[in-house]
Amino acid sequence: MIEIKNEELVRELIGELKSFPKYTRQLINLANQNAQGTRPRVVGQMTELIKECPEKTYDGWKKWYISKYSDRIENAIEKINQMVENLKNAIELIDKPMIQKWVEELVFEQTFIGLRVQEAILKKVASVKRVSYRMAKPEEESKGIDGFIGNTPVSIKPDTYKTKNALREEIKSSILFYKKTKSGLEIDANELLTQ
């Protein structure tokens, strides 16, 4: 097995490693997620642009992109900078009582509601399929299974899960996606109902 460390890969391809003070990269990333500053509509579709670029070196790519799209980088910077300012203002409002309120809401309310939502979804889909359902056991949960509809293991995820690239778990069961609406929940159970 041959391994290339991230640092070695960056040095090989780009020639330099950028360093950031502790936590700043995470905060800028959070600001970017909220501001959506590096979405394709702002900076362009990178995979297509890299293919389009006649240069095959890092320096060539950078010069080519800037010569054609320098305003896009500035737009991204402005969007992210504004969100960093918003986050700075929000951080000033955070104190220990607010953190306590947040932790209690997550641990008590959201966990309770989340588990109850899972059971409600299992029950509803099982009734449509005219089969039984059950919640997963702890050993099944560790495999990404939230419950069973009939004998079929299912995982229940909000529809926003489809866009979360950061989540790397591998789910080997059918997935029921749901979306909260003003009137309740919309459940996408097509994968399971067509089996």
C-alpha cells in the first residue's frame, strides 16, 4: 500500500501549503456554507472550468481563471465577508445561558421530536404498504437503520440530507426522505413502495 499524505499532495500539485490561525478555517467554512459564496452560480462550475482551461499547471489555471472571471472571486469574497461579520455579531450575543438553552433544546426537544417523527413515518408507510413496522434495536441503529417496514430495513432522513456531502456514512438500507411543510410532513417512500 502506497500512501500520499495530504501535505505532500498539496505541495506536489500547488507548491505551497497555506496556513490559517486555529479555528479560522472552520469559521470561514461555516460562513461560506451560510453565504453560499462558492456555489457554481457565484464562482462557476469548477469541474467544467478546469476542463475548459487550456493550462494544466496550477499557476496556469489560476491565471486563466482570474483573466476570465476575476469578478467572481471578488463576489465570493464579499458574500463570505458579510457572513463573517454577521457571525461576529451573533457570537457577541452568545453566553452561557444561551448555550444551556441550545444544549437542552438539542438533547431534549429535538431528540424527542426526531425519534417520534421516525416512528410516525414508519407507522404511516407501513400502513400504506399494509405491513407491520418496528423501531431499530441499538445494534441495528449502529448500522444506519432507523426501523423496519415489514422485513425491510429503512433509514429515515430529512430531504436536506441529499445535499450534505459532509456526511460520509454508507447506508445499505432503503432510505425514506421527508420534508417538513406548513401542514406536516411529505415522505418520499417511492424506493420502498416500488419493491
